[in-house]
Amino acid sequence: SRSGATGETIFNFAVTNRVDGDKFSEGFIDPATLPPGQYILRVFAADFFGNTTQKDISVSLGQ
């Protein structure tokens, strides 16, 4: 960590922002508005100190 922290740090967040190219908006994902199928939720995170990470989460929406 660039902040000098050592050890494992765990944060829990409610994801409420959307980034699509250079467009940003606030809101929540409502799975009921999406058709059934396989989706990938791609999460990016960054902090003030320049730490960054990303993760893809597979989501299956059924009928």
C-alpha cells in the first residue's frame, strides 16, 4: 500500500456508481429489469493513494 499500511484490510461497499466510457451516473442495479442470461459485473476500485484493483464477477439471472 502506498499509504504505508501493512496487513490485510477488508472494506465493504454498497456499489452505487456506474461508469460507461467517460459517462458517470449514480444508481443501483435492478436485476429485474434485465433479461435472463449470463452477465459479468466488472468492478474497479481506486483510492486516494493510487492503489487500484479490479475484479470480474459472473452473475447468472434465471427465470
